[in-house]
Amino acid sequence: APHVVFTQSDVRAVQLANQMLMLAKIEQQRSLGPHERCHLDKLARAAVLELSPLIAEKNLDFEITSEDAQFMGNAWLVGELLRNLLSNAIRHTPEGGRLGIDVARRDGRAILCLWDSGGGIPDTQQQCVFAPFASFSHHGTGLGLAICKEIVDTLGGEIDLTNRVEEGLTVGLEARVTFQAA
């Protein structure tokens, strides 16, 4: 059999095609609206379990704290959102770094907070992180965060990305997703 070698651009093209399909699928799911009770803590744990080989491969120090936080949503979309955010965080966290998830219910809201010890977002790109094809790394297609924003908007939630700063230095990134609790 002929030996097939995939180049970096082949891999990116496949990634891009998959993400375009994902955007189409989100659009399709939009018509369903937030139609089912979602347990944010259970969905977060499922995403972590699914991506645990990647966490182990980079030898990341991972922690999760969670309480029962429910909201009306779409479990498939939320799972997709969590996998996207988590794989992004894993990709941007250096080998042996730290990563964590905190799921809580506060003031009538279901809140997911995912933090990492990566390089954060450069100031110049803070405004456009959710724009399609905006990528502040050399990996990826720049569609991952646009997909996350699309999902959160579809479910009537909010998403914010902020640099974690300690003593004036960026020590990582925090993604906070908020939904109206059910």
C-alpha cells in the first residue's frame, strides 16, 4: 500500500472542515432551543474524562471542584462547549502546568470557571478573541472560541475570557461561562 504522509496544512484543513461542520450543527440545534435540564457538574466531569489522556500526556496538575449546578440547555451543545474550552486550555498550558475547573451555583446562576497556567491572551487581541479565525496561538484554526461563543449565545448564556494576573504578571487564562440556573 502507498505510504501516505499528512502535512501540517492537511491536518489544519481537516480541522477546519470539522469545525465548519460543527458550526452548521450548532445552527441546526439552535431551533431546539434550551430544551433539557443540564447538570453542568456532570457534563464537566464527562468532558474531563474524555480528554484525560491529553491531560496525562502533558503531565498537567488538574483539579476539579463542583457542586450541583443545573440549567435548561442542550446537553450535546454544552458537552461540545466544554470539550472545546478544555482542549484549548490543555493546548495552551505548558507541560507540567496547572489546570482546573470549578462548577458552582451562585445567585440563581450555574457557573463554570475553567482556568489554566498558559500564556493568557495578548492585550492587543483581548477584543477579538471570539471573532472567527482569530487565533492567538500558532496551533488551531482560530474557530474554537468562535464556536464556544456561538454555543453560549444559542443557550442564552454568557462567556468571558480574562487573563489571570498575579503581582502584575499574567499567570494564565480564566474562561467563565454563566447560565441562568434551573
